[in-house]
Amino acid sequence: MAASGQRFYEDEEAEQILRMAASISSPVGQLSRERLLETAAELGISPEAVETAERQFHAEKSERDLEVQFQAHARSEFYAHLTTYLLVNAFLLFVNLRTSPGHPWVLWSLLGWGSGLAGHAVTVFFKGSRGYDDNFERWRLRHEGKAPLSSTKSPRGLYVGIHVGKRGDRRSLKR
């Protein structure tokens, strides 16, 4: 508090207070665009700046929503992979114990497939990893309709997939 009795707020504090005041004054908890522009004008913010901020806000919200959808999809695929791994390897363990208990050949399946499963886990649960980012970009392109659903990217960066087109079309294999 200043010597003159005037109170000062940090930007974040002022923003929180204004948000609370807006939610209290609006019975539904929503602020009309017209009221948003009026409030911005009172704060000395131009309508152009508000429109730019709106576009940026909607773009960022759309990006966050897409990422949430991707995460749900990727986790679903991972848990299906994990379930398959557990069921198949439980069966193989059973077969191994019944047929040749002294020779644990099932370990090769457990370790080999398990390393692939671990790699899959990294690409699903570790945001910012190269695998996560690559999978998100591929999913985004398919989701936006910019890449064929059947295409896969090879390690050398070549897209290989099936092109569904007119009969006799020679572009059935893309490289």
C-alpha cells in the first residue's frame, strides 16, 4: 500500500481480480464480445489488439484440444498394445513351461517385444520426445485430411502407402 492510501496490484493480481469481477457481474459466467470490447476500451486496448488476441486465443485453444484428442487416441493404442503383449506372452509362457521348462525361450519374446513396447510408451507418455512429436504431427495430418490414412513414414523419411484412385492409375505406391 502506498503512503497516500492508494493500493497497487501486479498485472497477474489485477487480471485475477477482473476475471472474478466479470464472473460475479455476469449471471451465466460469460462475457459478451461487445462487453469484452467495452472493457478493453476502458483499459485503453484497441479493438484490433482484442481481435488479434482473440485469433491467437482460439488458435491456441484449438491446438490444445487437438493435443488432448491425440493423447486419448495414443493412450488407447498403447493400452491395446500392452494388453496384446500381456495376453500373447502369458500364453507363450504357458506353452514354454508345458513343453520345455528347462529352456526359457519365452524370454526372447518378452525382451524383444518388451523393448518395442517400451519405445511405444516413450512416444505416448513423454511429451517433447522426438517420437511423441513425430506421432502427433502424423496424427494431425491424418486428422486434418492432409495425409492418407494408410500411409506410414519409413525411417528414411519416405512416405509409403496405398493411393486409392481411378482404375488404371499408376500412382498406387508413393515414395
